[in-house]
Amino acid sequence: MRGPLSLAPFRWLLAARTTAIVGNAVAPLALAFAVLDLTGSAADLGLVVAARSIANVAMLLFGGVVADRLPRGAVLVGSSAAAALTQGAIAALVLTSTAGIPILVLLGVVNGAVAAVSLPAAAALVPETVPASLLRPANALLRLGLNGGSIVGASAGAVVVAAVGPGWGLAIDAAAFAVAAVLFSRLRLPVKAPTDAAPDGHPSVWDDLREGWREFASRRWVWIVVLQFAVLNAAFVGATTVLGPLVADERFGRGAWGLVIAAQTAGLALGAVIALHWHPRRALGIGVAAMALAALPAAALGLTPIVPVLVVAFAIGGVAIELFAIAWDQSLQTHVPRAALSRVYSYDMVGSFVAVPLGEVAVGPIAEAVGAPPVLLGCAAVIVVATLAASCSRSVWSIRAA
């Protein structure tokens, strides 16, 4: 752990990403309850969060090209500043009671597009801040920072939302992005090597995308896992982001829902600590198979929506998610050329997120028609089936940790 922290670029990266996540952990809670206060409709909440997801998926490939062409630190400064502006606008509308579903959808689209530029850049920046021998501890420390920030943000956000309203929670998110932009500006990285040029000396966006697709599609283990998460994420996000707040409002209150989300992030932190000390040779295969445990939160919401059970279920799910995430990042950062890493990450994110809007939009109306418990149990079953299918692939188990 001392190795990555001894390097100044990594310290600034860790500080910036942790700061952003502290505020960003408040945003889903605040936005969910802002929409519920506005209309009380799960369908409207699904529409608002789906708008952001659709824009995010639509722009991710372009974001990967930008992150591979331009200095990734500069990309993160600009995207963080833009996120601060969009979240600040949403906060102002909520605080002044002038928000409406159409304007929230529009600002969500802008915010999703901004995130599409920052996500591939942030994921691919790690190998530029530490040597290859320190990738695993660096990723684990980043995940610990992100999870710790999420715990603080979710817990504080629940208190803020319950005490003074969701608008102030969104304002905290905007302020955190502004501070993160300043911290990203302190990154000092090596000069970015030029990418391979097209025959005329100027690679087009299409050339860059085609090269990134070749790197992505040529690795069977990569696209199998992405297919798994295309299905898994739609079910998990629909269950926890849309139906979770609805169940909380009906059964145990908003403050307790913040505790449940904090339990998940505590599980994520525990998973990162386990990853620091446990180095299995087939870490990716183990991480992929462990994602079956991510069905527990949805199942608990459907069967026994009481706070102690939900805390345990979400914490176990968090451990599984983190074991997978660290193994996945290390595998990509080790086996994919650095010049194409942002684009491969962007294809990964597009494939993993493409069905999320469908899940977000669909679960609300279905739950209103048949009730939330059957939908939540269906989401849990989908997660298990997708994980079993991916776990049967030999290519996934063939990837070994260095």
C-alpha cells in the first residue's frame, strides 16, 4: 500500500476520485426522493434515471476516443467542471421548487453525456500513475477510497435529505465535483504518446473506434463478461435504484434506506481489503462467479424488506461486486494495450450499461401492475442465471493474475 501512495500522481488521482464520489453518493438518494416528492411515481423516477443512463451509453464510445486522444487528466478536469454545473442546476431547480420532470430529464441527459467522457478516462488513467507491478494495490486503494467516500456520502446524504430536503443533497454533489476538478488539475503525468495514424496522417474517429473494437472483440473473456453484466446490471439497477427507494418509503423510511446503501458500500470496502490480502491465480473467474451473490439485495427487498436483513444482504452483495471489480480492472489493465485502453473500457461500459435504461424504465410500471415483490424476485433470478452462464466459460477461467 505504501508503494502507490509514495507516487504524487496517484495521490492526486486518489484524492480527486474520492472527493467526487463523496458528493456523488448523495446524488441517487437526493434525486430519487426529489422525484418522489414531486410526483410520487416510480414510473417518473425510472424515466429520470433512465434518461441519464441512455445519454451515458450513447456517448461512451465517443468518450473512449476522446480519452485515448487527449491527455486524460485534462479530460477529467473538464468533465468534472461540467458535472458540477449540471448538478448545480438541478439542485437550484429543486431548492426553488421550480423542478419538473421534463427539465430533470434534460439535465440528466447532459449529466450522462459528461459522465460518458470521464468514465473511460478515469478507468484508463491508473497505469499512467503507477508502474505495472503496483496495479493491484493501486486499484484496491482507489476502490477503498471510492467505497469509503460512498459510505460517508450515502450516510451523510440520508441525514441531509431527511433533515433539510433533497435539493441540498444535490448541491453537495455539485460542490464535490467542483473540488474534484481542482484536484484533477494537479495531476502531472508523462506526455501522452501519439496513437497510430490513419494513412493520411490524421486518424478519424471511425478509425479509432474500429481499432478499439478489434482489441475488445479479439478477447473472448472480455465480451463474455460484458454480456453477463449487460443482463445483470439491468436487473440489479432496476431493483435497487428504482424499486429500492419505493420500498423504503412504504416500509421503513428514507433515513434507514441510506443505512442500507451505506452497508453495501461497507461491503465494497471489505471486498477491497480482502483483495489486498488474497491473490488467487484465477481471480477473474472467482470474481465473475461471486456475482451470483449480487442477487441477495433484490431478493431481500422482495422477500423480507426489514432493515437488518437488508443491511446484511447489501453488504454481502458489495463484497462480491468488489472482488469482481478489482480483478476485472487488473485484467484489462494487464492484457489490453495502454494506447487502446480507454476505448476498450468504453466498449465494456457500453455493453455493460446498454440494457440499464430498459431495466430502469420497465420495473416501475411492472411493479405498479403486479406489485414490487414479484418484480424484485424476478430481478434476483435474472442475476443468478446471467452469472451461471458466464461462469461456464473456460476463457474466463483461463485469465490468470500476474
